[in-house]
Amino acid sequence: MIQEYEWAIWAIFFLPLGSFLVISLIVRPFFNSFPQQSSLITILAIGGSLGLSIWTLQSVIAEGAVPVGFGSHEWI
């Protein structure tokens, strides 16, 4: 049951990283005259990570003391 939340755990990590890449590769070079877009993208990514973190924590607590365990990822 816990493995169905693996996508959320990866999204918690990759949302802020993705926002950094979008800002540094797209927004800053092409839309530098709109700095508010960068802040909005960052806030949305961090807020999304926070929401997913809270949802994942709530899901793990609701299932009892089940350890969060996923398969081995060799590329890490």
C-alpha cells in the first residue's frame, strides 16, 4: 500500500528542483523583465512539495506504523 505513494515522494524532491531548472533555463534568459514570475514559480513548487509532504505523512500515519520502503534504485 505504501508503494503507491512513491510518486509523491519523488515529486516532493523534484518539484523545487524542477522550478530551479525552469527559472534558470527559461524564465531568466527569455523573460528577465518579469521577476515576479520566478517568485511565483518558486512559491508554487515549494507549496506543492509542502502539500505532498503533509499528504504523505497523513497517509503513513493513517496506515499505522508501516515503514516506508521502496524497491532498490540502482541509479542513485
